[in-house]
Amino acid sequence: MNNNPNYTLQIMRRFFHWGGFALGFLGLLISLQAQPTGSGTLTGTVTNAGTGATLAGAAVSLVGTNFNVLTQRDGTYTFSNVPAGNYKLSAFYTGLDIRETSVSVIAGEAVSVPIRLTADIYQLETFTVAG
């Protein structure tokens, strides 16, 4: 065993230097694992469930994000570079009911989610027209 105080100080410096490096590297690995990495693409077609017609101009969005589009003339939509993860997909078209569905975006993959919008018929109570 070396009783030189400089030797002991050198050993302690090396220990803290490599220990700090190891802890920093471990923290980096944990943070990378905790967050989904990469992005994917989300596509689909919005149709009227009653008629089967494609819906141009339907609003499609990923709830809680800035991903919002209107469908093309053929009823298709595309979201590119969507961070991998789980989302709620929402679609709206005037005169039809809003549809929300869960979707998982996988890094490096394209996910296709067709959306069929319906129109519930609402019945009013009896009313009188007075003239």
C-alpha cells in the first residue's frame, strides 16, 4: 500500500472522473429508453359510412398535437414525420358525427387507418307551428 498523499489524491480523482462519466452515460441511456425514438407516417381515407362516398375536405387531426389536415379530393389524408407513440385520431365532416379512434405510430413504418363517418338520426319532440 502506498502512503503517499499525492498517490491517494490521484486515485480519488480517477475514481470520481470515471464514476461521473459512468453515471452520465447511464442517465443518457435511461432517457433514450424512456422516450420513443424515430417517426412514422399515418395515412388513410375518410368515407361516408352510409353511402361509401369518399369525403373531400374532412378535417383529420391527432388530438393534442399540431398535426391537422384536410382530406384530398379522393378523401385521403397523410401525416408525415409523426413521432412514434400512441395517439387519438379525430375526424370531422359537416353533417356527420365526429369519429375518434386510437392509433399507434411505429418508427420507420407507415400505418393506414381508414375512417368511416356516420350520421346518427336525431328525433325531435313534437312541435307546433303557429301562423
